[in-house]
Amino acid sequence: MKTKLLTVGLLFIALNVAHAGSLYRWKDKDGKVHYGDKPAEDAVAAEQKKFTTQSATGEDEMPYGIRKAKQDFPVTLYVTTSCGDVCVQARALLNKRGIPFVEKNVVTTADADALKAKSGGNGVPTITVGRTVLVGFEATQWNGELDIAGYPKVAPYGVRPVVPPTPKPQQEVQPEAEQ
């Protein structure tokens, strides 16, 4: 008996989920707002609501642990166009681990001043993990800080952050490269 009741209950839920494909919002002649699967005949302003399963930012596709780490400890990578191989290695480490990060290209004097205020110098690459600032690329140190923040050691299957294209420099500032 319990099995039949459970089967009927699951069937009922499945039918309701399948039936809930369209939702309309409308106002009646008195201005009262209504919701339903089809608007009433006397609806004044009816509109169909659309529901999506993915956010525009792709955040929903990330595992919960990565979303939580990103929320609590956002990662920013500071580079320059003349940084060279060390910045490529830094970016590759973040991508290999599947870490969502913002890349800021230090191009103008104002960018360099902002980096100096944040890190105490102009060395690149510089990474911020939450409030922690690490100047210069040292893989062991970066991995340790990312581990503490709760980021995965290896990117989950199919998760690779999209790296934004590097903007063209307006007037190049030459921060010292640290290694």
C-alpha cells in the first residue's frame, strides 16, 4: 500500500512539474495582480514570465564550493603587457585550478598607483585572494593561499574560467617584475 501511495505521489509531482511550463502575470479591471498558467479573459495587462535555469554570469554552472570561495575570497590578478612568461605561468595556475578571477592590466599611471596602494609596490604579477596580497609569482605560496580560501586544487570537470582579453595599452607603465 505504501509503495502505491508513494508511486501515485511521485506521479502527481511529475505531472505538476511538467504542467508548470508557462506562467502568466496579469492585472484585472480593478488593478489587482494575478498569476496563473493562463490569463483570464478580462485581463488588462497580461505578460508571460520566462524562467531560465542558468544565470547570465554562468555562476550557476560553478560548483557550490567555488561559488562560496569566490564570494568570500575573490581573486584578482594584476599583470602588465610586458610581464612575460611569469604572468603566463600565474594565469595558467589559476586556470588549471578552475579559479574564477578578475585580471587587471596595469597600463596607466593611475593603475600603477592603485596597485602600489594595494600591495605596497608595483611588482607583477600580483594576486589578491580576499584581503591577502601576494606580490610576485611563487606557485607554492599562491597554492597555499588558494587552499586556505577553499578553492579546489584542480578544476572540476568542465569548469574553466573565461579569461578576458587584455586591453591595448594607452601609455605603458613599467612596474618592476618580481619572481
